[in-house]
Amino acid sequence: QVQLVESGGGLVQPGGSLRLSCEASGYILGYSGIGWFREAPGKEREVVSCINSRNGYTYYRDSVKGRFTISGDNAKNTVTLLMNNLKPEDTAVYYCVTGHCSEYGQLHDFWGQGTQVNVSS
């Protein structure tokens, strides 16, 4: 049983920063990536960023490039997403997700419970 536990969500003003963290535990078959999806109200879920656990490749969707930074620790099965210069459009539930990470984004094998990020004045 794979478990993904997120932390670090909250309420911030536009231009502010948040750091999300995720710790993975349990048996993972064919594990090669970990990262973050998000789901905003009335919107489809979308990949935000991921890191390939085998070669270190990182993916960012265009709307967060230059603002978000992902980092991982394979030995500890953890991943962190530093979010700077947050915008109201970043408001969403953010999910830690395991799955292959590539130039196309990330597959989604296992999901965490999600953590709420609200960007508002």
C-alpha cells in the first residue's frame, strides 16, 4: 500500500510564497517519478511539475516556469515544491502524485489526499 502525505498548503496573498512537501511510503512498483497535480474549482486536473527519480529530469508546465521549483530526495522518498510569486490562478487543491515523469508531463499511479492552496487578497 502506497501512502503519500502532503503538507504546507494554506492562504497567501498574491506575490507570496508557499512550500509544499510530500513524503511517500510503501511499496511502489516501477517507480520513476514523483510530482504535483492540481485541481482548481470547475477546472480539469493538470500536472504542475514533476521530477524523474532515475535521471533527475524536471518538468514544469508553462504557467509556472520561473516561479515554481521542484526538488526531491530519492533516499527519503520526498519531494518539495517551492512556489514563488503566487497568483490567484494558482488557487487549487494540490496533490502529490507518483508516476513516470517526462517531457510530456507525468503519469498518475498513486495520489495523496491533497492540500489546499488559496491565493487571495
